[in-house]
Amino acid sequence: ATGRVTFGAKQTDVRNYFDRALTTVPDVSVIRYEYANALLYMDKKRQIDEALSQLEQASKHRPSFSMEALDAMYAAKRRKEIDALAK
């Protein structure tokens, strides 16, 4: 709501930007991690399944360097946190 009022942001815009990013570079964990967080911030109850899916995919990426490894680990940790909240 704050983003909508302050910046005119819309859920469809958020989805479109992340979908474009994932089309361009589908194997970057941090994009999926941030996409999951954005989905949860926008509407946790309705978007939790998609967010969990994004986090699952992010945690399965094979890293090319150390920062990617950390991003995948953070995604796995966040997935466990969200999964516990969903129960």
C-alpha cells in the first residue's frame, strides 16, 4: 500500500519487472529471492505458494562464485522461515 501511494507502484508492474529479469537471467538466485520477498510484502496470504516456489528454485541454483552461494543459502533459509509461518 505504501509503495502504491508513494510511488504509484502496482502488483502487475512488480510481476512484469521480475518476469523480465528472470527471462533475461533465469539462473540468478538473488532475483528469485527478491521476487519472493516482494510477493510476500504485497500479499502474503495470496502469494505464499509462488514465493515458496521462487525460494525453492533460488536455493537449487549451482553457484559460480561465493556471492551466488550465499544468495542460494539465504533463499533456503528464507524458504524454511516462510514454510514454518505457513503451517
